[in-house]
Amino acid sequence: MKWKVTLSDLNFDQREQKMVDRVIKSKWLTMGETVERLEREFADFMGTKHAIAVSSGTAALHLAMRALNIKSDDEVIVPSLNFVASSNAILYVGAKPVFVDINGLNDFNLSCDDLKMRITPKTRAIVVVHYGGYLADMERIKKIARKHKLFIIEDSAHAIGADLNSKMAGTLGEIGCFSFFSNKNLATGEGGMIVTDNGQLARKLKLLRSHGMTSMTLNRHKGHAYSYDVVELGYNYRMTEISAALGILQLKKLYRGNKKRKVLTEIYVSNLKEAEGLSFPFENYPRKSSYHLFPILLNKSVNRKKFMELLKKEGIQSSIHYPPIHRFSYYRKNLKGSQNKLPLTEHVGRHEVTLPLHPLLKKEDILFVCDQIKRILPQVKR
Ligand SMILES: Cc1ncc(COP(=O)(O)O)c(C=O)c1O
């Protein structure tokens, strides 16, 4: 499919090419000095003590569960309107995901009122997702977590660069997890990062990322270490030097990229305001965003499938964020009886559409999408 307007795109140029060439010439491809540099620069950018690079956002979430010693019989509260990775990470450690509903049709972040209802003596942690980059109500969530002695793991895959009173998303709980998947605001293909201010957690995360081994291959290669011990049951969740090289340059582009995303979002909103049959979930949102996604919510009278098909016919790519996790076959089969109704999540799961948004788009691209939407909407009323 040749798209005229893609949902996301890689903001790469000859600088990324050069940096990757340099890594290839160095003949050291696995976790080494480039990864260490990215970790230092990422920690500086985030204003956090520790940044630990990993192979994906999913690996980051899994390691967060392990580092916080979450295990079978524990419960972890997580929004169902979310990518499946964060609840899968809860299952990986044998714990039970307990799904929480969203605030409403104008705020897709988790509802604090519903969150309070889901806490039991078994609850150990909350996974907070900043949907589409829009910061969740961390002040309220933190109060609830403090009262019930719960850990906060931020799934900040969407929210890189968004801040709350100058404190970055990802640094507002115990552990923050980031994804550098191809469609993210900072993209390296595959990759991720974990941030924390807690030195003990950082040490454990580093061990778990590489088989629980006490020395790295690079240290042995350089003759700095002779052998190693294995002190934890860890994984191979290491980042490659090539991913880290891309990450270093992408981090430099992040601020401008997010700013451009904001401008494009405003163009969408002002040009779709009069369109009948849709609403904007985060209009006049009180907190900041990294503008990862531009979601719209179609009225019940609009046939979403046809709407997306007609967009596709015009070469406009769209997507759905998200089919609710608790409705997936695997979850229905394996978490039987434990899933209460999540009416708002289910409504959004049925009527949301995500439109193209990335820094390479021009104003004319957004205007083209808006014109097509206004033309298509009257045709797809039920
Ligand atoms: C909200 C959210 N969490 C977690 C992930 C998982 O990240 P990765 O694909 O890097 O494993 C993603 C990636 O798509 C995501 O969007």
C-alpha cells in the first residue's frame, strides 16, 4: 500500500546514517560505549539518576515488575485501554492484571475514582499509561499510591518529553519505562529505556538485563574483567550499539519533533471543529503532552470500519488505540471472571480512530486529511 499520508514516519537523515556507519566501523555491535553514552544523555534529559537501556519497551516493563519483586498472588492495576505489553509484563511474573477504566470520553487516561475501587489487600502496584502522550493525573495517582503503599510504574512509551511542573513523565513514580519502537517520538526500530532515582533498583535492573551476570562482555573484551558470576535469573534484554547510535540523535531531535506535533495537532483541531460526527478526547486538556497520537472519537452514528476504509482509499493511514486488553481472546480465556465491566474503555475501543501525526507532516497534509474527513463523514452515517 502506497500511502499519501502515513500514521507515523522516521525522522532520520544523513546524521543517523553517519552515526550508524561509525558504529559498524568500530566493530563493536552489542551493548558498549554507545549504549552508555545514550544512557548518560537520556538520564540528563530526564533529570533522573539512572537510565538503563534495554531491547524494547516490553522488556523495560517486564524488568520493572521483576525489580519491584512483583510475583504470583500479587495484583497490579493497569488500564485496559492500552497496548497489551504492560499487562503481559504483569502476567510474565505470574501476577494478576486488574483492569481500570478511563476518566471519560474527553480524557482517555485512567480514572482515579475507579482505581480506588480496584485496590485490594493483594494490590502491589499501578501501571500508569499516559495515553497518546497526555499526562495522567499523577498528583492524584501518587496520593492514592502513597496511602495504599503501592508502587507506580509509568508506561511512558507515548509520553517522552512531556513534563509535570518540570518533572518529566517517567520520573514521577518508582520506575519509568520507555519504548523506542519505530512509530514512537524517539525511534530506534526496537529499543527501550528504564529510568529510576533508586540506586538499588538500578543495580538490579542492570543485572536482570543481562542474565544476572556480574560483568559485561565489553569489560572482559577490554581485559577489565576476568570472569563473572550469575546472581539473578536474568534475560538477554540488551540494546545494540546501532540502536543506541540512532537513539542519541533521535534524543537531540525530540524537543523540536514534539513541538511540531503540537502545532499539527492544533491545525487538526481548528480545521475539524465544525465537522459533524466526531469529537476530540483531549480538547482543553489541563496537563501537558508529547503529542504522540492524534485520537478522535466518532459518534455512535458513524460506521468506523467504512470511515477507515474510505480514508485508506484516499491514501490516508489510520489506526485504533486500542482494542481493550480485557476483550482479547487470551485474556478472556485466562482471566475468567476477574474482569469487571469497563464501559468507557469499551466505548472508546469501538469508536476511536487515530489519525496521522509525525514531525515530517506539513500543514497541507493535515488540511488534506481534514478535507477528506469532512467529505467522508456524511457518507458513513448509519
Ligand atoms: C503504551 C505502550 N506500552 C508499551 C509498548 C511496548 O513497547 P515495545 O514495542 O518497544 O516493546 C508500546 C509500544 O508500542 C506502547 O505503545
